[in-house]
Amino acid sequence: MQQLTEEAVIRKQLKQEDQKIENDPNAVYADAMREERTANLLDQLNPDNLLTDIEHRIRGEKKDPYTQKWVPISKKYTREINEELVSNFVSFLGAILNQNTSMSNFSVNEINNMMAMIITYVKNDLTVNDEKYDIVGNWTEMDRIGNIICITCLATFKQAMNGTFSRRVFGTMKVSADLTREPKKTWKDALAVWR
């Protein structure tokens, strides 16, 4: 059995959803649903959301699935995280985790070089500023912060490897645009106005 690519699966799902929407007698509603779905996809791709996630995870918080608010991971975990630590890493990652990165076409070598740079920065920042951040000798906390940053960056880079993510996004948007496009008029239709 032939295995479907990610892009083919997304196209198939979008086509099935659009067929359901097309059968809806209310065409305006159907168009609104398509636009909402495209906007939702673009919102999920927004790097600002990724930075917000990292910021809260460094603080030791998780997103409550019911309220969609950030809450401490546990009642016992109430350790205050130094605000300068959070702002330094969010600032650093803001230059890396952006739409240019997500939509890039990185090779394995480029990803390895960027990850080496990130690991070096995280390691140096946490060890040089450990007193300022109030994490002297707290290797578990340093590892936790480093892992949050490195795993998130690696996942973003892997999505961008060889342009996979951008092809998937543009493929989804193209399918959506194709379904909303009006039928092409012929040159005879254009001249019909003059009759």
C-alpha cells in the first residue's frame, strides 16, 4: 500500500472538509468557515505563540486545557524565576524563532550549526549569570531551562528542514484558495458585455 505524504494527507483532509462545507446551503457561512480555518492555521504558525509558550514553561507553568490560562505545574512548584533570565532568553529566542526561520529551507548542516550556537549561548548565559539568576549550583533547573529552549528550537528547525514546513503551509493555503476561486471566464465572456 502506498504511503501518503504529509502534504497529501492535509490536502485530502481539507478536500473532505470543504466538500462538507460545499454541501451547506449557506455559501456565505461556508466561505467564512474556510477563512476561519486558514486564519486558525496561520495563528498556529505565529512564532509569538511559541515564545509565549517558552516563557511560561521557563516559569514552570503549563496551559490549562479547559481555561486556556497558564497555571503552575504543581502547587508545590512556586519557585520564583528571575525576570531577567526570562527576558534574556525570550529576547534571544525572538531573533531565532520567527517566521523567517519557520518558513526557511535549512539543510542538516545549517540546523546543526544553529543548534551548536544556541547550546553555547544557553550554557554560557546560565553559568555566567547563575548568581544573578539565583540558580547557583542548581543543575537540575539549568538543565530544565536548557532543554525547554533546545528542544523547542530543534523542533522548529526540523519543521523548516528542506522547506518542508513552508511547502505544507503554502500547499494548504493553495488548496484553500483554489476552492474559493471563482471559475475562470473565457475571453468570449469578457466580450459579452459589449453585445
